Amino acid sequence: MAAIPDILEFLQRYPPFADLDPAALELLGDVVDVEYHRAGQIIFSQGEDPVEFLRVIRTGSVEVVSDGQVLDLLEMGEMFGHASMLSGLPTGFEARAAEDTLTYRFPAATASQILAGPGALRYVTRLILEDRHHLRSGPSREATRDYLRQPVRDAIRSAPTICPPSTTIREAAQLMTANGASALIVDLGSSIGIVTNSDLRSRVVAEGLSGDEPVSSVMTAPAFTVTAERPGSEVLLDMLDRGVKHFPVTSASGRVLGIVEDHDLIAIETKSSFHLRHAIGGASTVDELVAAASKLRPTVISLHRGGMTALDVMSVFSVVADALTRRALDLVAAKMGDAPRRFTWLALGSQARREAMPSSDLDSAIAWFGRENDDEPSVRTYFDEAATAVTHTLTRCGFRPDEHRVNASDPLFVRSLSSWTREAQSFLEDPTQKKALVLVSVLVDSRPVWGIESEPLIAETFRVARSYPQLLRLLARFALSHKPPVGFIRGLAIDVAGEGRSRLDLKRGAVVPITDLARWAGMTAGVTCASTTARLQAASDCGTLTSSDALTLRDAFELTSQLRLDHQVAQLIAGLEPNDEIELAELSPLQRNYLKETFRAVISVQRRVLNDLSWNP
């Protein structure tokens, strides 16, 4: 039908149509149809062939129904059917008119062409990612997973059960039973302790301890607490990392608001992560550790099928890698005896940023504390042998060492903390040294996973990078040297040099340009080791990047990470070793369009950063 001005004016009020250029909007207006649906009418059913139309609600409302349960209610200005239409997959839900409803309907061919353009890219990508995770898991599990996106205070189910340290174990157990609590808080005045059902079993019943003993004799103190505003996803990772299932939640003033448990935050399929973490902690031999590690890849598949986002899967994968590393170190230390110096094992790269995937190698380093003599033979011999043994164990667990030997098994990455600190300081003062920029990038992404974790370590040296503008300028240019492909021509990905390849390395071509830029931007904002998204947020907050550019890079990072995970899970299911190389011929035209627009967006940000560097030498 011919374009109706009122329709175009209406569409311009809502995303993504508000961002379309006039020509694209007119094209939609030329093909729009108006539909009327009576209350209760099914517009399309769940599991049908891919929908042939995009619909936008003009008046009324539409229920999103999965397996007979209403998941959502869509209202004026919201569109639906886009996920099935754009992906070519069967419909993931039933769309049913909740009341008499008027919709605008656009043919798939025209709508796909318009929505794959840069103006609608961010909005539609976000909707597709949200829809796939919302609908894949079903209503009951989605209601649980929502807590991962919310402040942890929203997951508190009841007021805390609190007692003084003089309370007897028997009285404490009775108090927990009366309140239906699986844990209680012990008020120590300036701090708190915690006692759980598990503690009563393992520390009282199993040990034959009298119920008349004070509860303080079996508590864990001081208890690790989390503030009420922390996101549930971060708290869940801390639980997984520490191997515990209860965290007291405190207000800004330190008052205990309640206790959050693992099952308050996670969906059923995520339980496998905790079972795996428990198996790792209980491994008493290398063979048992390898057996436990064999469950990691099936766990990734389970999390992916359960609808967990790529960023969350990467975080869980990295936390489990930390646990495997710690247990490998425990087993090696038990065999070799105590180390001659206190030391810490540092995760580097994607593991340090908690962005590792099944294809990731594990970069690492050792820093020992104590004497200034960096090369005392007995010290170096112990750590070289220990690092080799740990690396071998982790290789057996399915992690390959870095191909560039950025690993503690290489003597270059085993040294005293004083030596590391001097090296880092020298890079700050003279970043023109050979390989300085590469090593700075490695050291900034360093996080202690075993040993001494409370003392300032290598990455902290670079927190003052803002006072060394020459280093930051060189790091920016180093980051800008890694560019995504400029586009796709006749089935080939074209790089900046004009060369074409039929295979696209998603890590090198899509992820590295973003993580490198985020690292520089984060350092400029005073942030060292952190996730890519945290660095981008910090850069936006301090003005290193505009909020728009930071959001563009975050969206690009999420989209390419999701595509990487989808690709690697498909390989795991097929029994193949996961990698980041994808055949362009395997991508749908829509996927190629989204990747192309993502690359363009990243290149645009890179150009703006380069222009800023040119104006501020």
C-alpha cells in the first residue's frame, strides 16, 4: 500500500525506526500493511516456519507465550517476529493478541534489508541477543536468571538470622530450624562470622563436637560479604571462585541485610558449574584433576544451551580455569615440598580478564617475594620445575600453553616481584624499548590466582600510566594497528591491505582490535587488570572515550563474543577441537551484514581515536 504519513510519523517515534534515514523509512512505508487482531487471536504459533513479516504494534498489546505460559506483554511501538525473520529459524514463541490490537506489517525481504543497515544494527542486535536467551530457557528459569542482571539485594529472600558468639551450637541449630535458614550470622561486633548447614554437618556431627560448645567454635570468620548493589552475576562468580554457596549481603553502612545463596541467583543448568568446582577442589591426584577437567567443555555446552550469555559463559570458564590452576599448584607443591619463597601465580591475557573460551590458551607468570637476589639458583630451579609441572598438568586438562611462550614454563616469565616491578617501571619511563608495548599489554592483564594475593602486584604499577603520556600514545597507536576486515567481497574477508581470505579469524579480526583499544582506554582512565567491558565503562566515565563510542565497542564485543561461542560450541558438539576460524560461506547473508557493520563501527571508533591523537601529540 502507499505510504501513509501518519504511519511514518508513528514509526519515527520508536527504535530502531527513529534512527533510519528518510529513504529507508519511505521504503518501509511503501510496503506496509495494516492488520487487525481480535483479543485472543493467535498471530503466529510457537515452532512454526520462519515468519514472513515483521510486525509493529500500533494499538493494543500482544502476549509472548512459550509452552503455554506468558513470558512478556508487548505494547505500542514494540516490534515482534524479528528474531525468527532475521535468523531464518522457527518461531521460538507464540504471539497472541491480549486485546483488540492493530499492527503494521512489513514483508521480510524489505524489513531484513532495512534492519541489517547501520542505523538499526545496535538496537536489533540487542533484541536478538536478549530474545534468544529469554526464550531458549523457558519462563521458570528465566525468572531466576534475571537476578544475575540485578543488584544482589533483589535476591534476598528473608531477614538474616543473627546470634552472638556465645550462643551454643545446639541453640544456633534450633534458631536456624525455626527460621527456615540454611545459614546464620554470628555478630562479632566489628565483623561477622557465618555458620551454614554444611558447617554443622562437617564440623559438628562429623567431628563429634558437643552441642554445648559455642557457635563461634565452628563459624567461618571473618565472613566474606558483598554489598547490596553488586550485580548478581559478579556475586555468583565470587561464589564459584571461592567454592562457597552463601554470602552475607551488607548495606553501605555495613548492616547485614540478609544472606544470598547460590540457588537464589542461578538457573538449574548452571548448577553443573558448582558441581565441577567441587570436583576440582576434591581432586587428590593429577589423574583425578584431569578427570574433573573433562567435564568443563560439556558444562560450556550446557550453559550455552541454557541461554547464558557469551560474556557470562566466558566468566564461568575463566573461574573454573582459575580453580584448575590452583589445584594443579596444590598438587605440585605437595609433591615438591614448600617453595623457598612466598610467591603468586599470575593468570595473564583472557583468563586474567575473565574472557577465556574453550579455544583459549592459558598465559601465566610467577612472581616470588623476599630477597632481592633475583637469580639465586635454588630459588629459580624450584620455580622453573614447578611451573613446568603445572603447565604440563594444565595441558593434560585440555588447556594448551601459549604458542608465543607467554607462560610460566618459560624462564622469562618466572622472576621476583622486585624484578617484575623494575621491568614495569622501565616500560613506563621508556616505552620505546624492544617489545615494551607487547609486554606492557601482557603485564597489565595480570591477575593473581594462587599464593599471595593481597600485596600490590605487577599490574598495579601501571595504574599511574596517565602520568606517562608517551607510553599511552604509543599504546594507542599499537592498539590501532590491529584493524578488523574492511568488508566482504565475493565470499572473501578483505583486510586493510586489500588481501582477501575465505576464513575469518574471529579473535584476531574482531576481538583483539576491541580488547586492545579497551586496554589503552582503561589505562588512560587509571584502570589496570579488568574485563573489557569494565575498561570501556571506566573510559566512558572519565571521558577517554565518548559514551557512544564506548557503547559501540561494548556492543561489538558482545556480538562477536557470542558468535565465537556459538561457533565453538558447534565444534564441541561435533567432536572437533574448538578454534576461532569460521568459513565465511557458513555465515548467512544477515550474519555477514551484521559483522560487516560491526567492523565498520569499530573502524570508525579507531579513526576518531587516531584523529584525537593527531590533535593532541
